[in-house]
Amino acid sequence: MDNINITLKLYGGLDKHINDYNPEKGISLRFDSNETIIDILKKLGIPKHRITLIKVGDRIINLDYVVKNDDLIKIFSHIGGG
């Protein structure tokens, strides 16, 4: 299997699950090909029930999306407020 590189940006408090996360740059990760978003969330310890929106570029994707080399993935959590 080939390795792929992605950049992951987390919003809405999801960054607390990753040590040394840089909010401006996100985090660069390397995975085997054929990894899905749900696979990555499990490996990083990010609970899927906290996810409300996932985007690659301007496209909204789901948890079954297979990541591609050089994807910039943005994952958003619930944002509370009153």
C-alpha cells in the first residue's frame, strides 16, 4: 500500500484531542491508502458523535470518504452558545 499525506484542521474544540496541534496550520498526517475519515478519527481518538461537518476543499463529505494524497480535511464540531 502507498502512503498518503493529508492535512487535518479541527474546529469547535476538537483540537484538544491532538497534542501540539497548531490551529493555524492544522496537523500533517501520513496514512496508508484506503483510509477513511472514520478510520482516521478512531486512530486519533476523536469521538465521531462530536462531528457535525466534514469538508475537503469546498465539498461536504461523510465519514466513509476515502482520503486522497494532499487532501486538506476540515472537521467541525458542535458549537454551543446561547
